[in-house]
Amino acid sequence: MRIVLMASGEFAIPTLRSLVNSGHELPLVITQPDRGSGRGRKTQCTATKAKALELGLEVLATPNVNESAVVDRIRELNADLGLVIAFGQKIGAEVRELFARDCINLHASLLPKYRGAAPFQWCVINGDQETGVTTFRLVDRMDAGSIYVQRMTGLRPQEQACELHDRLAAIGVDAVNATIELMETDPDFEPVPQDDTLATKAPKLSKSDGHVRFDQPAAALANRINGLWDWPGARCQFVSKATGKAETVILAMARPGASDKPTETPGTIDFRRHVATADQFIEILEVKPTGGRLMSFEDYVNGRRIQPGDTFEPVA
């Protein structure tokens, strides 16, 4: 099949590699423009562009896939399928109608659940037991098109959002391949409309979403910490009772700890190095100090000589 891929993020890379290895034609990969990143604002291309160039594919980086010059370029290709994966731009009707078979999207949730920019993160934050990926027909409304294929998976204990991202990207390969096979073997197949009454939202996360407090249930807090890693990260301050010094840290992994009801103020570290919450204790497993490396909480405890009575407090 002749496919135009519109993608930017790392989520697309396993599928891109699979399409090339499977012998499909990819006459063009469309992606977001190069942008500055990091402290030095060094210009970097998207992950998809880097991989596509490595594979010898033609790449078009554009801030607007719907502009006339881009539309004309796509039209010239006479492609069968438009495939969108973590692209970051809305695809207008004029572009969607350029493809002989359809224009579809690979989405990191079991639609209609978690329509939006951060589906796998909210899945972890909300403590879901299962999730998956969906291929669906692109329409004007976000993530609302009819469904071709879904693939399901369970969540693992203490699975972080970044880990789930990588697993879903791999599962997405099978979903896309199955969708293409369906199109090739059953040209009359019509995707199944979504039930809009079951739709939930997965809005884009911001840095402020990473400000965490310990005056909530331990299970909910652990899910939030795991769901916010590796971005924006669950931020709080470690405060030493002995010195009064405060240090901003990012909590990267956690799980519910001791089940006894805390007598300490939420955020207080006890003799077991567990942390008091609203209903029980939480066990921090990984932490990243500001400007430091990701480390086990045990290493952090030893390095900072943490004592019972030290606290984790909200970022001011």
C-alpha cells in the first residue's frame, strides 16, 4: 500500500520501521518543523524525522499540513492511505480526502475513552487496569471517528507513563498492520462508529499538573506520581527537619506503603522511610533531585541522611 505518514513523536517510530520492513511504499513523511529545545535552545528535529531520514525516506517538515502547497504535494503522490500518529496538527477535510482508501489515526487508548493529547498518562493517573490502542477514521472532531481496530493490554504494577507509552507504541504496530490488511482484504469494510456517550477526555498536561500534595489517598497519589513520569514529573520539596533546608525533587515512581492510619501530618517521613498521606502511607521508589540524576529512593535517603520527621511539602 502507498502510505503518507504524518507523525512527529517517538510513538510513531515502531510503526514507521514496521511499514518500511513490510514493503509498503512511503513516498513522504510529514512532520513538525525543527525546534529549539533545552537550555541552549539547540535546534532539534522531531523523533519521526530523525528516524525517517535514517531510513532514507523523504521528509517534509511543515507548521501547517493544511496549507495549499502541502496539499498539492500530497495530491501529486496519489497515495492510498494517510496515517497519522502523534502528529500535533489538526488534519483538515481537504487533506483527509486526498487518499484513495482513507485517512486514519493511531491513538494510545481504547476509544472513546481518553480522547485528547495525553491518553496513556491519564490512564495511569486514574488507576485503570487496562488500556490499549485504536485505529480510527479521522474526522473534524478530535478522536471521534469510526473505529477500525483496537488492541488491549493490562497495566503492570507501578507502571510509569513513559513505560506504558513504549509498550503501546509497540502494540500499535499490530493495530496498524491489521488495519491495512483489513483494507486490502475487505474493501467494503466500514469502521464502527464510536459511542459518544462513553467518551472521556485526556487533556494535555502542563507543568502545574505536576505539583503534588500528600493530603490525598495513597493509591491515588502513587498513580499520579507514576502517571506524571517522565513529564511533567511529580514535583514537591524535601524539607530537612534538622536543618530546615528545602530541595525541589521530582518523584518518579511510588506505590502504596504501610496500611496503618498515619498520626503524622501528610508528607511526613516515618521510621520505615514511608511517607504519610490522607489514609495510609506511601512508599517512594524513585526520585530525581533538581539538577541531579534519577535514583532509587534508598540512595536518596542515604545521600541526604533522611530522618523520621523530615517532610515532603508542596512546591510554593
